[in-house]
Amino acid sequence: MVLLLLIVAIFGGWVLYKYPEVVVVLFFTLTIADMNFTFGGFPINVRALIGLAIFARTLVSMKDFKGAAFLHSSVMFIPVFIIYSLLTTEFNDIMTFEYIKTNALSFITTFVAYHYYFNRRTDLLKIAIILSGLICFADLVFTYIDVGEFPVERVYQAMLGIEAELDETGRRMETINHGFYGCITGMAFVIILNDYLNKDLWNRFLLALLPIYGLGIVLSTSRSAILSIIVMAAFLIIRNSIKERNTGKLIRTVVIGAGIVIGVLATFAWLSSVFDLKTEFLDYVTLRLVDEPIAVMRKHLGLNYNAGSLEALDWREEASNDAFGAYLSLTFVEQLFGIGYWGFVIRDLGHTNLPPHNGPLTILIEFGLVGLVAYVIFSWSLIRNNLRLNDKFPSMVVALLFLYIYCFGQNHQLVESITYVFLATIAAENDFLRKKVSSIMLTMRERIAQLKPQ
């Protein structure tokens, strides 16, 4: 075991030195797909170890390192926000060492994402998203075939022999909600779709991944991911057809979309039959994807509905209303600056020992009105500037918007590495494009000056 670890360390060090981009893609993939583990009794987990390694590699390589660009960029909002969140949490006396480690890794993720885009102008993050989507899809298929029920059983954990955590009844605990896997596959879907519409697709073979990612969303039973993909796909297709005035491409895209939907449903039915999935599991999938959304819709339209079909969707609406009521009951200082990370659950403000299941509302409660307003202004300015500087609708903005829509039914993802990596990349692209424009303008002025008579 020691010899194997030594060989892995030597090989990893060589790859880190010669091909750091490979390590960056690995780090981003582990971050987006939320894969992590320890080995050999090592006190630090793999994701943190790789993050520290690539961070150190960047700092040591001073010929590539342009720290001034990072320090003067708008991306500095993220480290400032991280410090603010730590101070708020500490002020409310609920700080944990785990939260400090998480934020330290978030800073490293932000720095690496900014540096490798600004200095190398490569699509490393896009590659990581596509790989993460395939990993999450494989996890879902493995769960359906091997277990036949949620929570999701991850392939890498099964391969490494990592035992699942069990609750007091002996059942596997859900460490990551199964909706997360739909989020990642959905994000990969809209990025490939956007590149296809923008005519920036590396290879048309990537279109073959769309049905796979679409099936991943269905298998995850995530209503948030389904809503996000419907909104983003419709927006991108309509926007592109209006911009290009290409009716033929619009019809072709719609036909491809319809084919993907039919193919996904047919494949799901085939999987159910071939692998003889548990009846109760299929009933659960049908409840989440069909019965429950219909019941909620009929309820809001004032029509008769099956109360037995109301589960998470109806509960989340009620939980959000209760959480906002709890926010209004806080003191003025707490409303302004928040009650710290996980403070909502620690104080049991929802009387369920569960978070609000609403991303923006979670920020409002835990980091206050100051934190939410600052976060919204920063995000809006980044996206607006990125759209102004790009001729085409940028893929990273597409991924971020998808994530924002998804997080309206989630919790802390907006203030974690998975979101920071997109914000940092967009900030880096903005700075890169501004630098490029400035360089062109300077060259033009120099040429004009040379043409003037002395």
C-alpha cells in the first residue's frame, strides 16, 4: 500500500509539473461532481490535497503567476465574501473547523479558476463539467441497477470499497441529495446545447451526449433540474432563432429536442423492464415527476387535487414561507448581517431541523440583507459585463444561470465552490477580454502616431 501511494505521488508530481492543466481539470471535476475521500490514513482528503498541490504549483511558477490581476479584479469579492461569512458565523458563536476548511478550499478553487482562465484562456472548466455530467449519470445508472432505490450509490465509492454511512435503522444515509445529480447532468446538457447553437461545438459527437444527460435528469427525479433545463433550453433556442432569423435551424433544433425527450422516456422504460426495477421505486419516480407536479398545479389553480400526491414540492413552498417569517422575527442587527452559516438549522427556526430549501433565502437568513444584496449586485455586474464583452451567449453564463434557477429549491450551493468556480471564470474572462480590447486600442494608437508627420 505504501509503495502504491509512493508511485501515485511520484507520477502525480510529474503530471503536475509537466501538464498542470490535467490536474486542474481533475480538481474542477472533483469539485463539480462533489467527489471526495481519504486514503491510507492520510489526514487530508484527496480534493483538498489536489487543490493545495495545484495552488502551490501556481505560486511557485512565478513566470505564469500574475497576482496583481487577481487582486485588482472584481473576483476579489469572493474572498471578501468568504471572510464576511466566517466573521458572521464566528460572531454568532457557531464556527466549526470544518467550515474553515471548506472556505479555504473555496478560496483555492476561486484562485485556480481565475488564474488558469486569465493566463491560459482554455476551456478547462467546460471539460470538467462534461466529465462531471458523465460521472453523475454513471452514479444514477449504477444506483438503479445495483440498488434499485435512493440514496444514490456512487461508482467511485464502490470501486474503492468505501462503505456508506448508515443511519440508526441500518439504511444508507443520503449524504448528497439525488437532485444534485440532475443538476450536474442538466448543466452539462445546456452547455453543449449552447455551444451547438453558437457553432462553437468542438466535435459534433458531443451532441450524442445530450440524450445521456437528459436521461440523467429523469433518473435523478429532480424537479428543480427539470425546471432549469426547460427555462434555459427554451431561452437559448428562442434567442438564437431571433438573432439568426434561421427558421430551418430552429425547426431542426426543436426536432432534435423532441427526439431526445422521446428517446429518454423510451430508454427509461427499457431500463425499467430489463433490470426489473422495484415497483415501489418506479412508483416513487412517477410520484416525483408526474403526480406531485400535477397535484401542485391543480391546487394553485383552485381545482380538485390528490392530497396524497403532495410531498416535497408543497412542503418546500411552506418551508420557504416559514423561513421568511423566521427572518422577519430576527433582531435588526441579525436581519442586516445574518446569523451565520447553518444558523437556521442550529436555532431550529423552521421547527424541522432542516434548512429553508431556498438558496437566496438561505443567504438572506444566514448572511443578512448586506450579504444577499452584495452577492446579487456582484453576480449581476459580472453577468452583464460578460454579455457586453462577448459576441455570443457565453457558456459559463449559461451554466451559472442554470445553477441559479436550480438553487431556488436548494440550500447552500450558491455560497460553495461549485458556484464560486463559475463566478471566478466569468470574472477572469471579463478581465481577459478587457485586456485584449485595451491592447488592440493601444496598438491602433501607436500605428496612428507613426503615420503622423514628424
